[in-house]
Amino acid sequence: MSSSPPPSSAAASPSCPKKMIALRSSDGETFEIEEAAALQSKTLENMIDEDCAGTPIPLPNVTGKILAKVVEFCSKHAEPGVDDESLRAWDAEFVNVEQATVFDYILAANFLEIPTLLNLTCNVVADMIRGKTPDEIRKFFNIKSIFSPEEEEEVRRENHWAFE
Amino acid sequence: MLLFFVSCFSFILISRSMSCKPLLPMRNRLILSFPIAWGQLSSFFMSFFHRIKLNQVLMMKPLKKMTTGPSQVLQVQDFPGEEKFSLLDLPELTLDCILERLSPAGLCSMAEVCSSMREKCRSDHLWEKHMKQKWNRLIGDAATREWQCQLASRKRPSLCGLDRRNGFKKDLLFRVWPFTWMRPNLECGSNKPRSDFPVDSIMCLYLSLENGKFWFPAQVYNRENGHSGFMLSCYDAHVSYDSRTDTFQARYSSPGRRTVEENIPWDRLRAPPISTPPHELHNSDCLNDLRPGDHIEIQWRKSKEFPYGWWYGVVGHLESCDGNGDHCRCHYSDNVMLEFNQYPFDSRWRRTIINRKEHKEAGTEGNGFYGGIRKLYANEEISTWKGLRPSHVME
């Protein structure tokens, strides 16, 4: 998906509701996002302020597949008149994806400084951890524990008497 | 600084362009597409570095991906093999964000996962939040001092003869060591700890509270399960938490005996509001300020060998006063009437008069001794007392 960048206006007015910002992903895809939605990202907000909005903003850390979803998220959260309950349900559906994609969202939210997306995705990962034993956590996240047997025993002892 | 980064990226771009391998998008790489003007590139990086607290490894990382962590083996993966992205590969800030959302049990589980998580999950800033949420009301200055005292005792070079030291009771030994597996080997006098667990961490304090091993000073309202002899009083005790029932045990000390009470709910406990210990007379600084209607607490003890408890009362009108607010001159009098309305009118405990000019401690061995007075200003304290009032006047 690509489009020619919009002509830059002399004075970029944030009050113009339909101003579109162009973004370019790491793999060369271009996306358009309404300014109001883009302002959810502090990174983009700063770039818009610095008048980089004339040409597509390059986002070298975000692939097209993820950027499309991020644009969708920001646009949804910038929509007027959406009640909290519907938005929560929409968010729940948005993050109902595989683990690797959630991590991609976290990285994008961190890079683009989108607090709502970062909170949402970190909550998802915390929920994944909740209630699992250390072994289950390792398996779920594919983490190799490199404790020596002595260290492992020590850590188990440290924590065992706390929550019996 | 900017020139350094720009030259780094120039180097990377030149080396990449000489490689025969295709450029694949990977999460932890920096990819540049060519026709970006250098001016835009530099302004992009200026804002990027200025505003984003992204792990620098993401930007400066060489093209080979490396996993990190103090005791994890560095695993260098050759390009273009793509391995599964791990939770541990997330930037620090986002990992913190996730860990902040975990409960104490979650943090303990995560700490067992691997070395790097163990370090992170012990961090004070993660546990501070849990301490504040659950324990802020009860863990005040007195409890903090007791904890620090226990930590300091643990660090002393030799613990032999601890029970012979002045001021130490033998049972203090068992309160000094909240972790049975860390109890020192007194026979050989060894002082080498068996673990490098950070005992002065907030995590350690929190876990010691949760598992009941840390007995800390607090005050118990209506002690001994609302025993009528202690109604509307608050006594010092050492308490310990039972996480299974979400209640507390208390040990009260009285001469000759130790009383233990169990199943005390949270709302019958408070942190000592002032630093006066239970055997010391409190210096009353509010005597000139006492007027009818004021809420007070006064120290009282059965005899001089007992510790004081704090008893709730109100300042009443003197007998000479008709109780009419406009004509009341009670606050000009040297005498102050204190009323304890939980007792019947004819009870000797119902009222007492103190002299505001001279009052220190007053009483007899028969009626007990009235000591220092605190005037209550905070609505929360007053309403707590009112909420503990018995529904009927006691016999």
C-alpha cells in the first residue's frame, strides 16, 4: 500500500481533524494515519511538531505487518464517542494474538511511546505469567534457565517459605 | 555524539552493501532504506535519542543477535538464522512495566526462572509498591526500627552470648532471625551467611511479614477479643501475620505472664501513633487546649509494674457547669473532666478529673494510674474509636 505524500501546509494546524500523516515501515510499506490518532504516539507527536510530517516518517524498527495494527489501534483509540466498555472489549480482541505478536506490539509501543498500547500489552504478558510456576513460565516463554543446581536450590529455598 | 552514531551507521551500511546476503527484517536490527536525506536522518536520530528510553542495544547492536544476562551464556546466532524472540529480549523499560504488574507471588515465581530475572525481581522499587499497598498503615517508625535492629544484630560478628547481653531477652534471638535457614551456627561461632539473599531489601521485609516470621510492634484495640476489661483501649503488643487466615497473633507482655491472642483482624490494629514506649509516661502537651467535647486518649495502668494502655475518652463538662455551650466556662478551670462513656454512670471508671496545670500521673493502686494524654484531632482516629464502641453500656 503506498500513496504520494500530502503537500505540506505552511502552518500545520493540529485542529484540522482530517490531516493525514504518512508513515513508512522498515520494509518500505507506507501507511496513512489521521493526525489525531498519530498524536497518541509521543514519538510521532514530536516529529509532527518538528515539521517532519511533510514526507513519510520512517520507522525503521517497525515492520509493515505490525505498523498496520498499530495504526488500527491508535485510530480506534482516537475515535470519538466510543464507550469504555466497547473499547475494552475491542482491546481484548486486539491483543488476542500469539505471544510473538504481543512482543512485537510491546516493542512498537515502546519505540513509538504509546502509553495505552504499552499498558495493554504489558498487562497481557503479566496475565500470561500470573499463576504459573517457574517451570511453566520457562516453558511458556521458551526461557533457558542457567542456574547451577546449587543456585536453583537456593532460590527455591528463598521463595518457598514465603508462600507455602 | 551524533557524529559518532552517523559514522557507525555509515560503516554498517557500507559493510552491508558489500555482503551477498539479502537484507531481512529482524526485530532487533536497525534497517535503513536508502533514499532518506541525511538532514532528515540526523533530525530523526536527534529526536529519537532525546525522547526514547529504548535499550541502546537495539540501536547499537551489531548485526548478530546476542542474548544477555549475568550468568546466561552468550549465544551468538549467525545471520540469517532467526530464533524465537524471548521475553528476556524485551527492553528494560518494558520488562519493568510487566514486572510492576505482578503480584508478590508472581515476582517470586519469576525470580526462580533465571538469574537475570532473579536480580530484577528482587529490586526494591518493585516491592515498595506492594509494601505500601498492604503494610503502610501498620508498618510505621516503631516497626521499621525493630526491623533495622534485627538486621543490625544479624550482621554482628559474633552472636555467642547474645542472651547474656544487657537488654536482650532470650526470645529475642528467635525474633532476630526471620529465616530459619539463615539462623547462625552458634556452636562454631561461624558468621558466614549461607546465602547472598539481600536481607536489607524491601522484598525481604515483605516476605518476612507475610510468612509471620517478623514480629513487629503494634497496638491492639479492645484486646483479648473485646474483653470487657479492655473495652475502648489500645495496648502495645508484638504481632505477627498469618497469611492463611489474613489475621494476626499478638503477644502482650505483662509482669509474670505472657498473654497471646489470635485471629485479630486488621481493623483492630494500628501502628503506634507516637513514640512513647508502653512503660514510659507520655508528656502531655495538650492540657491547656482541652475543652468539653474534645476526644482524647489517656494512658492508664493497673499498677506501676504494668505497662500503660491507651484509653479513649471525651472531655466532659464539670459538675458545676450546666453543659450549655454559651455559658460554659469549663475550659478556664484548672480541672478537666474526662469521661469514659463505655462504663455505666455509677461505675468508678466512668469519670476522672485531672488538673491541667500539674497533671503527670495520678491515681492509686486500687484504681490504677492515669498518665499522659493525647488530644485526638484526626477524624479517622476518632471515628475508629467510635466504631469500636460497644452497642450497649457495659455492666
